[in-house]
Amino acid sequence: MGSLRQIVAMTAMGLRGIPLRLGASLVIVIAFAGAVTVLICVLALAGSFVKTVGRTGRSDRVIVLSRGAESETVSSLSRENVATILDTAASKHSRDSKLIGSAEVIASVRLADGRTGLDTVVTLRGVSGNPLDLRPEIHLVSGRMFKAGLREMIVGRAAQRRLAGLEVGSRVALPEGDWTIVGAFESGQDWHESELLADSASVLAAFQRNSFNAVTVSLDSTAAFDDFKAALSSNPTLSVDVARESDYLAVLSAPTTRLLKAVAYTIGLLMCLGAAFACINAMYSVVSARTIEIATLRAIGYSAAPVLISVITEAMLLALTGALIGVALSWYVFNGSSVSTVPEKVLSTINYTMTIDQALIGLGILCACAVGLIGGLFPGLRAARLPIAAALRKV
Amino acid sequence: MSYFWRDVNYLTLVWAGIWRKPPRTVFTLGCLSIAFLLFGLLQGVDSAFSQALLQQRLDVLFVDPRFQQPLPMAYATQIARIPGVAQLAPVAFLPGSYQDPKNSVFAIATWPDKWLAIRPEYLIPKAQLEAVGHLRTGVILTDWLARQNGWKVGDAVTLVQTPVLTRNGDTNWTFQVVGVMRDPDSTVPSSYMLANLEYYDQARVTGSGTVNRFLVRVDDARHATRISRQIDQLFTNSSVQTRTQSEHATIESAIAALGDISFFTRSIIAAAFFTLIVVTGNTMMESVRERTREIAILQALGFTPARVLALVLAESLALCLAGSIVGLALAARVFPFVRFYYVGDSPLPAIVIATGLGLSVGVALIIALIPGWRAMRLSIVNALSTR
């Protein structure tokens, strides 16, 4: 009981002294504000990309590519193969076959980036049937759906935000003449929001192609995958790879994810280490400024533990203050900002929104507390071990 | 002689000041090293991009299809007829891998002699260049690719997992290494091989008579824009339109497309450095404040205010330089392992090290400013009378 009172008294005394040692206290606050801002920013950069990819792929949708193809772009399926795949899907399915599969064509369009004015490659995805059937996450936010057989397309909001000349009603130049953008869609901030969608037959005609890139099929349930895969694999007329959409996208985005994570962890770790050093330094100076005060208290009967705890508490509180400023700063500056990158092997731009969510904020604060604890520990130990007589003789 | 001893004593004074509180010095050095390590790595990536860009030529044009269709080979004669076009080489890309699917190898099917005429920066023995003309399946490797896979002249190399079907019914392409080319000035690793377009075109099942790109060298870089426009105009009404850009502009777009790297790099460096200056500046101020009496004694002994300022400055310089040297040395050790698109395997650019050292001097000056000024203006009487 007595020691608890000592801890409270000691800590309160330390905290009341903060204004007197403004320099050292500010150093800790600023160091942590900087470290947490950077930490949250780099983690959000990587995390938002992973989330955007994760939101795109569903485990009950299947993508069929030609064997060995790493991505839709390099895959190629003939009309006969596509028909076989869709028929197989229909036979495994209880719903109308038209609703469940889409033979897709991937073409790319060069457009000017609204910010830099430089060329950016955007995916034009030709889909068969109504894209809303296969991908219910898509919903139009303005305009209308494209009509099959016409030179019309709809544009994702993420692409629209980033690139110039994609407003509803504007025209996009393609090989056989201009196409009209008739609508804009949102699809829950997923990958497809960076794309243009159109009718596959029109895209094939415009690019004078005769083969599709991939077939995406929606299954009755996640469990139906093995059955469907076995059916396609055993068909001697096909030479295809079958993968769940979520798995395909995870593999496709893996190199970029790895890179972004490596960068985030390296930079985040270094910033935390820097903050720890700054904190240790500042707390040493706090302890040395409080030498006489601590020695006096020890002389009148306070034990060593409250000294240690009060130093650590002070460090952690200052760290926490810095972390909160860092959280506010990173949220204010970076939350919702649009980032674009071209993942390796994908060749077209993916735009995503940097989101700073509760998990990241919690992580930032947790890191700051942990680093603050370490930063207070060593100076605290020194304070607790202070030779009382020697310290008091200085007076 | 006396000057010598005076200077030695002066340095001893600086040294003693630095190590007044060893833990403080160590942690300050740690902070500084981390800041300069971050600076070295991030600025290294940024500067490697700029270097990659600088190496791109303004007088080399890429004639690409406007909409990713195959380009008819027949375009070559039409383009070559435009005044100002000095050299032309059609190019077809054959991506594949060797043994391990992760070990990707990129083949460029072209007219090797013309290709090398457009890129004279590559050096190759004349006999090897002639050899590729005589052997249909011959290829020339970049030295980097040869080193990476341990290939040498005479080896047979089979690319697997290519997207192009051969007349043998599979997608495996076998070539004979006849030469190795080398660009002595390049810091960016380029890893590809040049194959004979005639052989490639006859051996593939689909797409014969088409290529992915024409490489054009113009006689004068100042005419590049005009010639680009002329090339594109030639094919405006053709089914396959072209889009011609200088190599420089193409790579610039590609780098910009990697994302907002520069923006984030600069933000992080700025945040790290701001934090650093505040932290180290405070340490310095404190270290001077602690020594108020000592400095007053020095002044009473005849130290001029300028020498006191120099003392503080020397301390701060020593700390910052030591921190930057440690940080930049670490960055230089780690940087070759950073593989980031156009960057990889290359040493940390010297300009980054130079900038880092310059920056550390700047940081030292800023840090020493306030404490040094205070020390200079110290009133000896007041300082000595307070305890």
C-alpha cells in the first residue's frame, strides 16, 4: 500500500516537472510523432495495396487461364476452349449458364495521368454478358451500363479520379475509332475500379483479335472448386490452369506485396529504433536534472522501485503524446490519398486509396508505448540505482 | 611548435566535450546513423532512377503499336524512307525462363548488327558480331546475363515457358551463345540476349511477319519530335497505328508508373531529418548548458568568443560527420541487395554519399547555431558566480 502511494507521488512529481524540462520532453514527443507518422504511412502504403487486392478476389469465383500463364495478360484461350469451359461450368451449376461465366479479353489503353501528364497504361477488360451478374460488387454511380455490340465502355472510379479524360460522355481513342464512356462504377475499392469495362465481342473486334484471355466463373459454393477443376483438367481438349480468383490474385500480386512490405518494415523499424535512442537520451537528461530531487526522496525513505516506475511512466506518457500527434498527422495528411503503382507482371496501373484504419492506429500507439518503455527503462534503472549520499553531496 | 601544441590541446578539448557523457554520445550517434542510413537507402533508389533515366538516349525512338497489336514488319521500309532516320531495327520480344521459372530470361529477336549500330555503347568483338550473322540460332548475351547464369560462348541455352509456340509443337526455344556484349558505362544491370529475327520469325507458329517494336536512331536528337510525328502520321489510317516516343520519354513514363515513389521518399527523408535535427540539437544545447561554468573559465583564461563558438561547432561537426559516415557506410553495404525494378546489384551512387556528407555538415551548422551563439554571449561574471 505504501509503495503504491510512493509510486503515485513520485510519478506525479515527475509529471509536474515536465514544463521545467520542456526541451527534453519535447524531444521525446517530436521523435515519436515523427516515427509514428512514418510508421503508419509506410504500413498503410503496403496494407492498403494488400487490402485492395484482397477485396477483388473471391474464393467462390474461379479464373481459368491457358496452362503456364502467369497472368491474364499473357494467357490465351480459343473460342472453342472458352465454349468448353463455359459448358463445363454450366453442367456443374444450378443457375442459368449465361449468368455465371464471363469470357474476358484484356486490352490496354494508354491515357495521360492527370497529375504528371505522363502516359499510363490502363486495362480495358472485355466481359461477356452483364458484368453485374458475375461481379455483384460492381454498381454504377453515374451514367448507364454499356450496350453489347456498341463501342461503349464504363469506367472505374479509381481510374477516373486519377486519369484525365475519363468523364462520363467523353471519348477514348481505340484502334477502330473512338469509344464513348457511358457510365462510371464503384466496386468496393477493388482492383477492377482501376479498369475500363466493355463488351468482350466489341473489344475483340476493335483489337482484331480472335482469342480470349481468360474465363472467370462464379461457382455455386466455395466447395465446388475441386469438382470444377477436376472436370476441366480431365478434358483432353483443354490445356488450362484453374485457380480460385483469390489465390490467383494473391500469387500475381505477391512480388509487389513482398516489396512494399519489406520497404515498410525496414523503414518502420529504423524509425522506431531512432525514436528509442532519442527517448533514452532525453530521459537520461531528465534523470540527471532530477538527481537531487530523487536522492532527497530516496533519503527520506522512498524505495527504488517507485523511482524506476515513475521514469518509465513519464517516458511512456510522452511517447504516447507523440504517437497521438503522429496518428493525427498521418491521418490528416495521408488518409484517403490516392496512390498508383504498376505491379510486376501486371503491366497496367492499379490505383488504390491509402486508408489508415483503427488497426494501424492501434499498432502505431502500441509500438510507441513499447519503444517508450524501452526508452524509459535504462534511464529509470540508473535513477533507481543512484548513490544517494554522493548525489546529495553535490548540493 | 607552440601552435601545434595549442591545436592538439584544442582537439583534446573537443574530444573531452564529445565524451563528457558517453551514453549520450552513443545514442546521439545512433540517431544520426539511422537518419543517414534512411537517407542513403531512399535517396539511393531515387538517384538510381534518375541515373537510369539519364542513360536513355534522346536520339533513339521507340515505335510502338498504339494499341498493343503486333506491328507489321512491312512498316520497316516505310519508316526507313523518312529523312533523318539513320538506323532502324525491328524488335520482337521473347520472354521466358531458364531452368527455374523464377529465373526469367528475356530474348530480343532483331537484326543484331543493326541493333548494335543503334546502341553503340555496347562493345562486342567483331568476330562475335559476325558469328551471329552466320549461325541462325546464335545469340549475343549481355555480360550481366552471362555472369548471372555462368554462360559462355559455345553454350546452348534453352528458354522455357515462353508464350510463343515453336514449329516443334512446344514453347521451348534453344539458342547457341556466340557472343557477349558489354556496356562499360552502364550502372544499371541489363539482362537480355539478342537473337536473329529471321530465325525466330520462321520458327514460330503464329504472328510471323510481325514485331513488337521498331528501334529507330535519328541523325540528330533535335529532329526526334518531328520524326516521331512523321512516323505516326504514316500509319494514322492503317489498321495498326503507331505511337513513337523517344527512349527517354518511354522510360520516364515507366518510372512514373511505378508509383509515387519520389513523393514518399522525400516525405520520409524530410520527416526523419526534421526529427533528427530536433533531437540532436537539443542534446547539443544541453551539453553546452551543462558546461556554462567551464566555458566561462575558458573565456576568463583568454578564449575569444569566436574560439568558443568554434569549439561548439567542432563538437557538432565531429558528431554529425561520424553519424553520417556510419549511416552511409551501412547504406552502401545494404544497397546492392535492394532490388527495386530498375535498381539492383548496383553500388550506392557516389552522388548520394557526397550529398549525405554535405548534408551532415549542414545539419552540424544548424545544430551548433543556438548553443554556440549562447556560449559566445556568455557573461563570464554571471556564469562564474552561479553554481
